[in-house]
Amino acid sequence: MTPLTRPYNFAAGPATLPQAVLEQAAAELLDWQGRGVSVMEMSHRSEAFEGILADCEARLRRVLAVPSDFAVLFMQGGAQAQNALVPLNLARARPVAVAVTGLWSAKSLAEAARYTNACACADTRPACTQWPSPAGWALPAGAAYVQICANETVHGVEAPLHAWPDLAALGSDAALVVDASSNILTHSVPWPRVGLLYACAQKNLGIAGLTLVFVRRSLLGQAAPACPTVFNYTDAAANRSMTNTPPTYAIYLAGLTLAWLEREGGLAQMAERAQARSSTVYAAIDTSGGFYRSAVEPGARSRINVPFTLATPELTTRFLDAATAAGLLNLKGHKAVGGVRASLYNAMPLAGAQALVAHMQQFARSHG
Ligand SMILES: *Cc1c(COP(=O)(O)O)cnc(C)c1O
């Protein structure tokens, strides 16, 4: 079989998958490991699927070094459902706070406010180009949790790992809640600081339909009575994510993606690659003589989503059309910020970032 050459897909999510994962899924599509059925056709209670789920959880725990006092939940509803499910499961009618650093954390705050008393403990709007130092946050007394977005996928702002707040050291007994949808599996997680971390799967670990929730077991058992049964973390933990039918095929694909990640060298390798890909693109921006511009403060630049603008905005459409013609797909920026956005998830090879840089340089030469 001749290997298929595919274009580079810079989509923000759903996003590019490792080709090896797609090939394995294709090879197993009609008959999973001699069972005569596709994973899509299996009962979630079958011994075969139980094995797929257990394997996926074991890989997650191994790759991310998840402590045993955390439950791993395989949920539905996407990352945005968690904006409601976190307060419904954890708020206990106490205040909560969200550090607003971009579009996604702003949505988290607005949704939490529907369920409990929610405030912004930091707010970098309207620019959203920096990571505010936690030392200056206004933490409400008696807060149940404080939420951050580890990587603002739209604004391209990423919390440096050392700047994930240590709430205990800041004098708060609130739990830290982290939306890691777009940078999970790109660096290690400082678990001692974390109460709950969630991520949708369609950026770095497979396809839409699955949301992972890692929750400290001591936070279970306090859901509001109005919390839907199928979204109750305590029930999900007790039923091993089988309160109802879990997103079986998405869990299978997450398992394949994690197996690929382990074959490729694990989390340390993913962190190194994220650094290499993003610094290649930032270097092209910074050495373009102002032709390309990044608005984000250098210390808060995301290693995963790189938004940038052209000094001559009228050229943006031409840049994007030429990129598509060159096999560089889905580089249009989010409508909230415009311009260009290169999403560089784990499945994007360094060669993809280099091809983008070559295109940027050629375009600047012919339009500069
Ligand atoms: C993509 C994304 C979301 C939304 O995910 P859905 O699964 O579409 O709800 C939320 N937060 C962040 C940080 C994201 O990148």
C-alpha cells in the first residue's frame, strides 16, 4: 500500500489525528480483534468493551501520572457542559471564582453564575494577552473552587505550569478546577495543586463526544439535588462511567491515541515537540519585520494555539487561500480575534510547523 500524503490540518478542534491511529481504526473498523463486530456495534457492558475502557484508563493514569486518589470519568456533553456540571457537582451553594483570561474562561464564568455566586478573581479582558499572576487574585472567602483555563485556545494564552495557582499557599482552601481541553497531554500535571481537571477529547486525544474529568475523590458526594443523574460525578465514579452508555467509539479512539503517544515517547516527548513546533512559528513571526504580529505577551504565549495577524489585514484572505493551495488547511483565526491561528496539537509533526513557516516567509517576500 502506498502511504497516503495528506495535507497539514491546523484546525483548532476537532483536530488532526495521528495517521497511524486513523489507519488502525480503519483496519479494525469492520472486525475488532476477531470479534466479528466493530467497536461501534459492541455492548458497552461486553467484556470486550470493558477491556477497551480499562486499557484507556490505565494508559491515561500511566501517561499523566494520575494519583490514585483521583477518579477518572469518561463523560459526554463536551467541555462546555462542564461549565455547568462543575458548579452542580462542586459548588455546594458556596461562592466560586474564575480567572478570566480569554473566551473559554469567560464562558465558564457566565455559566457558573447561573448556578451559584460566581465572580472573576482576575480579568484580563478585553485584550486577553497575558497570564495574570495568581498572587494578585481577589479570592472570595469560603470559595468552593477557583477555575482556570490552562490554555485559551482562541486567544493563544497559556498558563505557564509554574503559574498554576497554589491555592493553599494563597491562603484559600478552595479546590483548583482546570479546563485543560486544548493542552492536556502536552505537559505534566501538578496534581497536588489540582482538585479537578477536565478536557474534551477532540483536540489532543481523539474525537468529539468524550470529555475526561479527573476529580479528587474527596470532592465527590456533594452534588446539588438538581444535578442530572447521568452527569453526577459521584455516580459516574461509582459506576465506572457506565451510569448510561458512555461514548464507546470515542473512548476506543482515545485509547489508540494514547497508545500512539506512548510509542512516540510519552509526555516528555510531547512537551519537547510542542516547544519545538511553537517556537518555530513564533520565531517566524518575530523575525518578519512586523509583517506578522503576535499580540500575546512572550511569557504567556501558547505552545499549542498560535494566533497572529498580518500588518496589512486586507492580505489575510489571500494568505489563507494561498496556504490552502499549499496544503496547509484551516488556518483561519477564530472570529473573536480574526487573523490567522495555527493549532499545533500532538499529532502535528514538526514538518507541518516548518511548512507553515516556509509559506509565511514566501508570502511575506512576495507581498512585503
Ligand atoms: C474547545 C474548547 C472548549 C469547548 O469544547 P466543547 O467540547 O466544544 O464544549 C472549552 N474549553 C477549551 C479550553 C477549549 O479549547
